[in-house]
Amino acid sequence: MSKRKAAVKVTVRCHRCDKTQTLRPSKIERCDGYACTREHGPQEEQAPGLAREIVYNAAGGFWGWRDVIATEEVAQAVRRAREIAVLGVAEMVVHDAARRMVSD
């Protein structure tokens, strides 16, 4: 029997559906959960003091996530990213309102 056929395989299941990936353990990055699409990712908020790391292709075509203790530097980066996201949404709303006013 060849080494490849005797290799141990691990099956990873999507967090929300029944889709699976069967891979060698060396091809799987350890995460808290795995998802086949972005929509199937974690729905719950992480606990205070934690930051969520996203790992693309953590298990074949699945992406994964893990909650890690946030350092002060990471916490500041998350706050800046949220501020930028809020400003982007506000700019989009103003732009859409201005466009509707011009077209009316």
C-alpha cells in the first residue's frame, strides 16, 4: 500500500450547512470554525477583549475564523476600521440622497 493511500484524512464541516471538505491534517489550519461561504460564517459577536481573525483557505476552499485576545494595537486598528466603515456608509447615504434630489 502506498503512503498516499495510507495517509490519514480529516473531514471538516461547514459551520451552517452539511458541506464538507476531506483533507490531510497538514492542509488544515486550526480555527474555531469553518464556513463554505461568507454567509455561513459566525453570527454571534465575539466576547469583549477578543478580535476575530479570518483565515482564507483554512481548509481547502473553506475559510475559517478564530477569536484571539486583542492586544492594544489590534484593538485600536479595529476601532479605526469601524470608524472608516461608518464614514463610508454615511458618505454613501449622502451621495445617494444627492443623486435622488438631482434626478427628481
